[in-house]
Amino acid sequence: MQFELKFKSIAARWFMNIFLLVAIVISAAAIAFSALCNAIYVERIEALANDYAYEFYALSGTNRMTFNDTAIDIAGSFKYKDKLEVQVIDSNDNLVVSTTGFNSPDQTMPDYYKAKETGKFNVQKGETDDGERIMSGTTLIYDVNGEWLGAYRWVTSLRPVDRTTFNIVLMVAVGVLMILGFFAFSGLFFIKSIVHPIRDVSNIARKIAMGDFDSRIEIKKNDEIGELCDTINYMAAELSEAENMKNDFISSVSHELRTPLTAIRGWGETAKMSVGMDEELVNRGLDVVLSEADRLSSLVEELLDFSRMQSGKMSVTSERINVSRLLSESADMYAELSKKQGIELIYTEPTEEIEIMGDANRIKQVFINIIDNAVKYTESGGQVLINQIKEENCIRIVVSDTGVGIPAQDIDRIKEKFYKANKTVRGSGIGLAVADEIIKQHQGLLIVESIENAGTTVTIVLPLCEEETTEKEISEEKDNG
């Protein structure tokens, strides 16, 4: 048998389904956190720039005549020159003054032109010619009469923000890598602790599937995997025992078939050679052939019953039957055999005949099987006792013997298929399993009690017909009345 393995490893599935998802979520969270920090810092820079440049708002208290001089005075005394540049622009877009001392404004001034266009304060981000990121904001100035006088514009570098953001991103990236590294290490370690035992389980299971029932898994962990290993070891032990029982069954059935076939062939040839010469020998041979043919037929029927039981197709009819008469007929069948073997078979005739609902052939089959076992396992000089006891709602048939008995360790398994406690005695090992199934289908019980070297007692309990139960209850009521 060849195995074709097509699978994706647990580690690969963990990486694809869990690790990547966690990595994406953590990375997205890190990016969002970095972006949030950058936005907060930029917002903080904007707020500080507005605060620092707010003293230029005093220009709103001037007019066209005093606007330029006031702007120059405020710029001269501006104390935050090291933090940002403030430019004052008149209504003709001319630079009035700059806190840096330069007299040529940035010609682009996107924030200034946007503020003129909208009439509102405006902030823009951009870059200088040397690539430095800056942020600029423009506030329009109106006099007390609402006439536009000009604007003041602050410009500040975003380099500290970029540096801080870079440091945050770097720390977050290192943190993310550490988290992912720890997650990967712990995850792979955990997966390894699962994959290796599972691989061992798979290898042993493959060996068991190929017939090596002696293979066992070394149990190293006291968890679900350990429990799985223990279960597989138990399964292997059960399969090994079932295999041995099957082999014993085949050997036993082969012997059971060979014996009557040998007798039939031998006596058939003897009878053929004696035709016309020794009629007594011919008749004796034919009797043996017929007897052994009946024995073969019984064995084949037993095998067929077992097959039906295994497939769930064993069925029983339900009609009123005289169980006492069936028991008596079954006992009579073994009266002569037990006498020849030196066994005393005692059948206690019942005081009344009892009827149950069931299948007469199946019930008789059970009686024959139980009595046959009792005679088979009882040595010469022993006894087999058969009697029936009518109880309140059932009938109890008891077959006891003084035979070899059953060892205590085998008593619980005696009704299992193929199981034989005593392999030295003829039999297929399935008769009692079939009998137990038949009794179960009649809603009854088959109970086996035994003491090794002392004997065995088999009790069959079957429910009475409802009419019989009712009649007994009425009779008891009359007696009590």
C-alpha cells in the first residue's frame, strides 16, 4: 500500500494565516501611531508659531501711514527670532520687514496668496531650495475700519519635527520587530512542540496501517497530544489483539471445516468401496457422512449469522412460542451425546409450559449453543444442569456445568467476537457473540458467571408475554383478596 501525502505544514499555515495577519495589524498600528505623532507635533509647531508671532497682530491697530513703521518696530524687538521668521507684507505685496533682516520675500508664498484669495488665515507646508521642509502661515491685517492693510507671515522649519518623527518611527520599528520576533520565536517553538509529536504519531500510525501492530509511540507529554499518543497505542494494542483473534478464528474455523470434510471424504470412500460387500459398513459410513454434513451446515449457518450480525441485518420474527418445549427439545438433542462422554445431563421438567413472544428457531439456536458449550467444556464424570424458573415478568433459563470454567480475566470478554478463553476445545469463538445478539433482539439478557476449574453458569432472561404477566397479576390479586 502506498501513501500519497499532499499537505501544507502547520508552520506554513501558521505563518500565512496568523503571523502575516499579526504582522500586518502591528505594522498598520505602528504606521498609524507614527503618523499620529507627526500630526500632533506639526499641530504643536503651528500653535507655537501662531503664539510667537501673535505680537504682530498689533498692526491691526495701525493705518496706512503708521503700518510700516510699527511693523519695523515690532520686528526689531521680536524675541523669538531663533525659533521662526516673521515677515510683514503690505497691501501691494511688498516686503516691509523680516525678523531675519532679509529684504527679499519668498516669491512663492503659497500661504500668503491663499489667504488673500480666501480672506482667511492659511497655513501651508513646503520645501526650500535646499530641500528643507518648512511650514508657513499668513494672517491678514485690517484696520479698525475694515480696510486691508497687509499681512504678517511666519515661516518655521519642520526639521525638528522630522527628526523627532524619525526617532519615533525608528523606536516603533524596533519595537515592532522585537514584538514580531518574540511572536515568531514563541509561535514556532509552540508549533515545533506540536509538529514533532504529530510527525511521530503520523509515522507510527502509518506503520500500524501497514500491519505493524507492535509499533508504539513514546508518550512524552501529559496533554492532549499525550492523550492522542496513548489512544493510538491503545488502538494498536486492540488491533494487535484483534489480529491475533482473527488469525485464531481462521485457524479454528479451518480446523472445524477440515475435520468433518475429512470424515465425509474418508467414510464416503469407505462406503463406496463397500457397496455390495458390507451393507452394515455402508450404512454406518452414510450415517457419519450425514452427521458431519449437518455439522458443516451448522457451522456455515453460524458464520452466516455472524455476518448478518456484523452488518446489522440479523432479524428475528415475533410470534407466540412455547419456550419450555424448545428448551426440552434442545436438552434431548444432547442427552445421548452427554451419556457417551460420561457426563450426567439433568433437565428439570417445568411444572407448566411458558410462552414468550419471539423467534422459535433463533431461541432454539441459543439454547443449543449454550448446552453444547456446557457439554463441550465438561469432562467425563461431570454434570450439566438445565432448568427454567418463571418469575414475575420474565422467565429465567439456567444452564450450569461442573466443567473447566473460565478464568476471571476472560469472563468480561467471553461474549466478544472471535474470543476464546480455551483454545484447546473445538469451536469458532463466535457462537456466544451470536447468541448474545439474538437475546438482545428479544429484549432479554444473557449472563455468564464462572469460576475457573469449578464450572460455569449461563443464565438467559426473557420477558414473558404481556397476557401471561397480566394473568399472574390477576391471580395474585385474587389470592390477596
